[in-house]
Amino acid sequence: MISRQAPPGFGADLDQFDEEDEFGFTSSDFQPSRPPSGQDLAPISLPSAASGGDAPLGEAAVPRITIHAFCRRAETYALAEKMGADRRLSRAKTMVRQGGLAEALELYQSQPTPALIIVESLDPAPALLAGLDRLAEVCDPGTKVVLIGAHNDIALYRELMRRGVSEYLVPPFQVMQLLRTVTTLYADPATPFVGRTIAFVGAKGGVGASTLAHNVAYGFAEQMQSGTVLIDYDLPFGTAGLDFNQDPIQGFADALDKPDRLDAVLLDRMTARCTERLSLFAAPASLDDDYEAPAEAYEEVLAKIRTTAPYVVLDLPHSWSGWMRKTLLAADEVVIVAAPDLASLRNAKNLFDLLKKARPNDAPAQLILNQVGVPGRPEIPVKEFAKALGVEPVLCLPFDPKLFGQAANNGQMIQDVNPRAKAAEGLSQFTQTLSRREVPVQKTKSLIERLVKRP
């Protein structure tokens, strides 16, 4: 929250400021080596695919708060509207208005301030600080303020931080910068990180989306040597337990029954340990229940699971419901698996159109064409399939029933059955690309280490 009163020495002598030394600082206070830029004053955050960045972690959603944005420029107004429509702010209520500090002050004379105020000012520094002091007098405790200004000045930035402004942005900036400013302000300090969610969904049933999700999750854990959680969302018919030779007593359905009671200990009890780095939230694969948990339960459970591992792979069923829609739209990354046939093309087109409209600030979903080249089956050529969708597939996997059948029957991953197979090599490359990391260098064991481990 910004200070209700300006610190001593500020606010009373604003008329004494001049252009060369606005704030009366001496050369001993700070000596910047170069003028600050808009990037210098922007909040430091992890980049994402939408901004061309390279970040393995995910981005948390903003809690249920109210955000008011006051914009002087048309460009800022448009960015604020795009921010309010983003999936990360789906639980927040955003109001965007024309105006600046004066309009914000007028509004809050007669009503409480929201959790977050984003206000743009084009005023010179003395007038900006004076307006900020007046706004501070009407701000409720706990209100945060993000200021957008025209002055790219490190001295002004430091003074604004001293007065309690949460962040100061200088145009030009993109919507993702504004978004990350907000998400950073409401990040849980008790949570070390938020795992990146990768949702796999089939354009139709039987295209192998679950198999690919399991193999990619295994690749994150073993190939990329990173902590990974795989969640099987297909509660009545899920196959993740079979694919990893696991039959846990508890799993994802139990977590959905008591989302408010989940803690680190209970989450650990409900997961099956497939490898040292891969944990599985298995589906019960039973028809004894209707599994009608509310969408909020899915959201709350996933939020808690994301705090346990850098990668969280979602194996989504080929179905449609309220929770399915919310889970798909909220994922950090979406992978659509399709076969080269007409039904897959139609359904994939619908999915891509939905995601593009609902996730304008995210990277497009990725397409995998699976089961390509089934003998005797008429297929849509890959080029025509891609042209119809306007999306090039990131991976085309050949039809290989022997390899995939052997892996499924033995409860193994493709990489373990035949690491030199084309499907295994393609999945390995795709996993590395999706992880946005380099493959860790394997440490070579010394002669002494090899001799010690000999029986």
C-alpha cells in the first residue's frame, strides 16, 4: 500500500524542484552508469513462450481481487483491457477507465479502494508526486498501486518505491509485462515456485494422447532429470497406472474429495512414485462412483500440486465439461494430439479456435499427428491437415503397433522398449523442446566408482 503521508521533506517543497536535480539528491546518493530504460524499471520475472522467452516454470493465477485501471493513453487502455481478459485474471474483477490520478482520486472520495489500482500519469515528476500523495490519503489499508509514468528516471523510481508504490512502469511495454507485474505482486511468498502445467488432449478418442502424455512426463523426469507430476484426469477409464505398472490405493479422485485438507504430507500419500523424480496421481479406473466433483475442486487441487514439482503433466480425457474447459484454458501449455483423419481435423480445428480466442496472450497450442501411415487406411496428407488448421505439427509419429503395443502390455515407456525407434527419438526431441532446457550432462563415473559398485 502507498504511504498515506509523504515522508518529511517531500510534498511541501515541490516548487523548489528543477529539471536537472528534481529531488535534491547529491552525487553521493547514487551514480548510475547510464540512463535507465523502460526495461530497467520493469519488474523482473520469468519469460514465457508468449514473449519468446525460455522459462521452465509456470505462472500462477491472480486471486479473487478487484483491479481498477486508469489509463491516459489509448495504447495503455487497450493493454489493460487485454490484461483483464487474460486467463491468469479469470478469478479477478477488472475495471478499466479513462483518466489518471485526478480521476482516481475523485472516484475514491466516495467509495472504497480496490485491492489493486493501476494508474497512468503523464504529469511531470512534481505534479505526479503531489497527486500520488493525495491518492494515498484515500487508499484503504492493503491497497496496492502500480504507477505507469512517462519519466524514465531512476531517481523518480527510487522515490516512488520509498513512498510505497508497488511497481513503476514506463512505456513502451507489452501486455505480458503488465500481466507479470500483477501476478508477481500476488505471488505466494511461502511457495518457492509454481510448476508449469502441460495439458495433453486428444482431438478424438483413441489417438494416443494419454500414451504421449505419459512418455513426455517420463522424459521430463528421466531425460531432463527434473521433478515431474503426472495427473490422470480420466477417473473412470484412466490408463496411467497400467502404463507405469502402478496400482495405488489413493489417487486423484481422493484429492478431489477433500481439496481443502490437502497438504504436503497428504499429497505425498496420494501419489505413486514411478521413478525417483516422477510422481503419479493415478485415476481409480473404477465405475463405482460418478466422479462429479465441482470445477473449483479441480482448480484448488491442481494449484496445490503445482507447488510440488517444476513440471505437471495433465492427461486430459476426450470429454467436455465445465472443469475440463477451465483446466484446458488455464494450462501453461496445451498439446493437441490428432490422427490424420476427418474427425480429428474437425475437432482439432474447434480446439485451436477456442484456445486462440480464450488465450490471446499465450503461445498457440502445439499439434502432434500420431498414427501416421496406417496400412490400407485413407488419410489426410500431413500438409493438407496442417494447411486446414493453419498450424504445422511439431511432431509426426509413424504408426508402429508393435512398439506401442509392447510398451503398453509391459507397462514400459517407448524410450525403454526401443530408444532407437523413430517414435522414441521424436518424443525425446519434443520433450527437450517442450522443457525449454538443455539436456543435463551425464556425469561420467570414475574407475574407482565403477569398481566399488561391482558385486
